[in-house]
Amino acid sequence: MNFSDTLLRWYRSNKRDLPWRDSKDPYKIWISEIILQQTRVDQGIPYYFNLIRQFPNIQVLSEASEQSILNVWKGLGYYSRARNIHYTAKYVVQQLNGKFPCTYKSLMDLKGIGPYTAAAIASICYNESVPAIDGNVSRVISRYYGIEDAVSTSVFKRKIQLISEQLISQNAPGDYNQAVMEYGAVICKPLAPKCEICPFYDSCFAFQNNKITILPKKKKQIKKKMRFFNYFHLVLPNNMIVIKKRLKEDIWKNLWELPLVECDKLLDYNELKTISFLNGLHQETVVLKGRKDFIHQLSHQTLNIRIFTINLSNSDFFSEKEYTFVNQDDNSYPFPRIIENFLKTY
DNA sequence: AACACGGGGAC
DNA sequence: GTCCCAGTGTT
């Protein structure tokens, strides 16, 4: 039996029971694939249930507010995905009469859908024979066929694409695509792959050449940017706090946070008094209650975060600006994890 | 081609 | 600490 048939057989008797499996509803597959972009299955599953419950179909999603979608998405990261499914839902409902595109080519026109997701939806929902190539597929193929180019190069991508086009099942492209991914996630893992139970070990290039640990050749480590966020946790007499929406093209776009002074280092209270809005406030309206520091690691940034808790007896300064007042426990505003956790434990 | 974009799980 | 995840959009 050849590679694809062995893989398909393995898949059909070993596949995990995931919530979107056995569905061919393009809406559900679409949502699941967006969630799974750069996201582990285990992490995505609860979000899938929440999204489908709150937005059971594309019509409902298209009529929802972006904030309500972000509020379900909060904590999952890569928030452009949430903004894009909202944009695309509106586009499909309003411009395409609610009919979801059903070919690889037309799926590629949708915002948030790239080559991988278009192929996944086209193959799973519409039986189109196009390979869905993700990190799992790249790893499995590069190891088995000995593709030694760096994963980031176009040469690598072209080779994986070509091999995958040869391998994909014409009868069951959706199952084939999911089989390779599942195999990469469960057996041919990045670290400590289970070569001892792998049926392909005798013909696997990497295993035979002792290159399992170096294939696929990884991209070089990116250097993280260091950033310093000085936050103000401003508590009013009625126990409301001051928050603000992040609107810039930056991390956490369209999520909410506390009033922020970002600069090249963490500051102490006296330094902040001279450069921030604190300068314009009367001494007696502001009482410093506490200070907490955090280090929040993102993939591309290290966030040094300092949060000052301050009792504020007069909110006039904030009422005329782009600030909002909410209860501490109001959960209708999507906060980044670090802010959400801080407010929850405060 | 390189970079920005989150958060968390596994080691 | 490091790695990297069912990738996409932008420059």
C-alpha cells in the first residue's frame, strides 16, 4: 500500500473525535479553520463551542457587532481573525446573497482565508482535490521525502506543494488533508515524534538518515521587541474604572485596556506625575493605592507592564475624552489576557 | 522575503 | 528559558 492509502487507513481508525468532524457545513468548517490558524486544537475547542453557540450561522455572525465577536474571541490571540470573520460574514451575506463560495479560487478572495484555509474548506466541504498545507504537512512531508530547504523559503514551499499535489486522494481529498495534519499532530510531532510506532519508518528519509531532529529546518529565532507599558487602574468612588479602546495598528487592535503611558522604560509614580495627565489633576483627587509589575510574553514582543492602582475622587478629566467608565466586573468589554487577569484578581 | 500578529502548552 | 502551533496580511 502506498503512502496516501496507508495514511488514510490510519486516519480512519485513529482520528480524534473533534467537534467539527463529520460536519460539511462550510460555516462550521470555516469557523473551525480560522480558529485553528496557529492555534492548538485543545486551545481552540472551547472557543469553537462558544462561537457556534453565540453565532450559529453566517447570517447571525454578519449581524453581530464586532465587539460582541471580539468578546467571544478574547484570550485566543491574533484578533485580526475575529475582525476578519466579521468582515467576511457581512461580505458573504450582503454581496453574495449569503451563499458561501465553494471553490478554492473563490474562497481565496475572502479576507482571512489564505491558501491553507481555502484548500481545507474546498476539500472538506466540496470535495475539491486541493492540498491543504500547514505546519503539520510541511513537517511530515519534509521528513519523509527529505526536503532540506529552510521552511521559510519559496523553494521549500514549492516542493511541499508539488509532492502534496501528487499524494492527495482524488476520491477523499478532505480526509486525506486531515489525515496528514492529524498524523503530524499526533505521531510525526515536532519534538519527540513517535517513530517507533510509525508505519513509514523504513522509507522515511529523516528516520533513515538520523535527521528527525533537524527536519524541517526551522526559521531562525526572531528577536523580541521590548516594550514598557505604564497602566493606570483608576478606581472611582462608585467603584467604576476608566478604560479605553486601542485603535492603532498594533497589538490588541479594537480591544480595550486601561489608560496607558508607553515609553522606553517603566516609570515610578513621581516620574509619571510630571509627564502624564496626573500633572493636571489636583493633588487631593488622586490617591496612590498600589503598584504591580508583570512580564507578558508575546511571540514577537516582551511586554513589561506596570499597573498603578489609584483612587480617583474626581473624574472630570476623563469624561470629556476618549475614555469609558465601566464596572470592575463588567465582562462585555474584550480585554487582552493580561488586563483581564489583573482585573479579575484585583 | 521578512515581518507583525497572541496566547498557551509541552519540555 | 525554548519551541511552535490545522496561517494570513502587509510591506
